[in-house]
Amino acid sequence: MGKIIAVFLILLGIGGGVFAGLTLRPVPEAEAEPELASAPMTNLPTGSLDVFELPGQFMVPLIADSGVHSIMVLSLALEIDAAEHDHIRGNLPRLRDALLQVMFDHANTGGFDGMFTAQTSLGQLRRSLLEAGQQALGRDSLHRVLITEILRSGG
């Protein structure tokens, strides 16, 4: 009987924790919705869209107290016109440099601190990556930047 009560209390605690987590999660800021609606999707695709996975991962060191305390690892994909694959491949080093600089700036301004996966933080990062990518490739070549993986390693 004692074991049944212990299991029941454990399950009750887990259920209460899940309920409290769902109930007390942060409410999205009111500004997040208008930002999504005004996301730069002005250049509508002329042909069929395709996804171009950028090879390799991006590693961004997070600096604190004059040292690296953790590393952000990101994988990105690009939403492009299907005919743009060769153009993207030919400009891949320039594109990676521009995107990495945006991620360094985002890290230096605290964008990867705290709740870095919040819609407002990731939305700002996506917009900045899109602008940098469009500057490197041309406005008509790139429609969206997709964050396919994100991980903070360490601290």
C-alpha cells in the first residue's frame, strides 16, 4: 500500500508541475504579432520555392567576464527560388560571412542570453539574417532565412 501511495504522489507531483508550467508560461508580448505581420516578405517569389540547406553549422562564442562561457550552434536554411541554387553556391563564402557577422552582433547585444528562443528574439535574428543575406546575394535571390537547429552549449 505504501508503494502505491508513493507512486501516486510522484504522478500527482509530475502532473501538478506540468499544469503549473503550462499555466505560468510567459504570455507573448503584444508587439510580437505586428512584427510577424510586417516581416519582410515583400519580394514574392516568381517561380517555385526551394529550400537550400547551408552546409555546416554556425558556431558563435558567447563572451562573459573576458572569456567564452558558452557557444551557440546554429544550422540555417534559405528559402529561395528554385533557379537560384547555382547563384547561392557561387556566393556561399560571402553569404556565410555576412550571416556569421549578424550572429556575432546578436550575441554581443545579448540576443542569446536568457530566453533566446522567444519569438521576439528569434524574429529579430531572422530579420537581421534576411537583410544581410539579401545584401550579399541580392534582394530577389533570398525570401526567408530558416533556423533549422539552435543549441547553446555550456554556461
